[in-house]
Amino acid sequence: MSRYSPWAQRLDGIRRADRWRRLRTVIPTGPTTAWLEGREVVVACSNDYLGLALDPRVQRAARGAGATSSRLISGDRPIHRALEERLEAWLGRPALVFSSGFLANLAVFSTVCAPGDRIASDAYNHASIIDGLRLSRAERTIVPHADPRAVPEDARLIVLEGLYSMDGDTPPLRDYPTAPWLAIDEAHAVGVLGPGGRGAAAAAGVQPDILIGTFGKAFGAGGAFVVGPPELKELLINAGRSFIFTTALPEPVAAMALAGLQAATDELRQRTRANVRRLRGGLRQLGWSPLGHDHIVPVVAGPRTLALADRLLSAGVFAPPIRYPTVARGQERLRFTVSAAHTPEQLDRICDALGAA
């Protein structure tokens, strides 16, 4: 028996459960097209919501090198400070930049609460939130999705997402109790939703104590940020392990993130919204009932999902299937995402391919 047999057995179990994942090399050929497995496809699954990832302003901004250290050693560079200052001017509160959204959530949710505190976390929250909460050793109550009435009265922290990535919905943010603290992960909302792209909370007139956002989606770069009161920023610098013990965001990526922030305009947001209306309207004409209302457009197809995704790919549309355990059994789906860079013809092609599948 090989010493790696336990790993092989786990892999066999994943295969038998039809949960196998594999990497697929995607070579961009344009803002919303790519070369994939021998063909050019329309990319209908990217998080490049404003079409900035290949924008010349963002790409030209890349300069510098790796930070080579954590920010508390020798990796704190002027571009990190410039990026945080831009965020603070935009969002009105102190900001701290992280190397990724996962690391940001690990730092926040493993740090802000102590053992014995009760945290109310939405059932559909992202894996990074779940892992951070586990590390906190606080008492966790998983509340039904988007149900403010289910929040326990003794909750010290309520954790939500501004826009849920698999269902494309926004919870009724104004209806939640404020508890002592409210945290909202705006990864999929910031840059697109709300006044000036400030997110779903701003659209609802809610100011969370903790706001988490990313640069790797609407802003076309990489990395993430946390915004909140001054005490939060200092606490994360001093006690957030996934901030303290990791290499800082590379300078070129930070520079691209700053350029993406500057390039994210209301015109692009309006273009995204117009494209959302076109795609959702086309899907409804086909008899589908897409979930949500915004730029994440899930279509629940159940057991047919895998076959539909294969047929779409054959027709030149790339939208990988979303399967269990990412979503519940029977809720397998195609998850289309809309970009400002999609053309009307590409959106119609997505609908035509699904209609023919």
C-alpha cells in the first residue's frame, strides 16, 4: 500500500460522488471571449463585471514587483497606501488592503469576535466566511438565508453578503437588526451596485460596521480590502493572522487595482445593467426563471445542468455547471455572469445556445 493511499481513497470517493473538479486553461482573446479546448468561446462565467480586466488603463498601470515580505516587515509600499487612501476617499472610512478576499475574510472573522460571543451567519455565506468564523471559536448560529427574523437576539455580530454569488440575490439588508456589529461581504456587489458602485449596502441605505470588498471582480485586478472604523483597521493590523503572516499584495496588482477603481464609471455600470436586462429578458422568453435581479444570473436546471453546460460549450458558450456541494442537490444550475463588455450579439448567442440545448 502506498503511503499516499489515503489521498487516493479520498479522490476515489470524490469521483464516485460525481464531484470531480479539474482545471481548464482559458486564454483570453478579448474582454468576453477566450480560447478554450480548441475553440473560441463567449465567456459567460467571468466576474469581470465592468469589463476592466483587459482595459488598457488597468493593464498599463502594472509596474513594480513582488512585495517580498509582509506589510509589517518590509512589504508596505507607497502603492498600498495610495490604494487605501483612494478607498477611504471613496467609502468614507479607514481601509486596509489584503492579498485576497479569502485572506481578508479569514482575518476579519477570526479576529473581531472572541470565544463566547454569538455570531449569526447566513446559511449561504461564502466558504471564506465560514472558515474565518470557525477559527474565531465563537458560538455560531447559521440562520436561514435572507431571513432577518431568524437572527438570535443575543447575536454580537451578523454576517451577510451584499450579493450572493450562487443565487444572485441581495438579502433585505434594511430589515436586519444592527446587533452590536454588522458585517457585509460586498465582493460581488462593490463596483457595480449602489450609488457610485459603493455596493448593495449603500444601495439599501445601510452602513455596516465591517465592509469587505475585492479588486479581482468588478475592478479587473486582484486583492481585497476591508473598510470600517479606525479600531477595526488597527485590530486587523495587530491581530489578523492572515494579514500579519502573508506577503503583501504585489505592487503591479495594487497599481492595477487603483487604476480599476479610477476606471469604474457610472457609464460602465449602466452598460452592465442594460446587458443584464437583455440577458434576463431573453432567458425569460425561453421559459426560464433566472434567480435574482442583478448581474449574476443563475438558471436552476437540476440533473440536466451538466448536459446543458456541455451543449453550451459545443455551441461556443462557456458557462460551467454549478453542482453539489457548492449548491444543494436538485438545485444544480448554470450561472451566467454579465459584463459591461458583453455585446448584444454575445448575449443573444447565450440565449440561442440555451434555447437549442
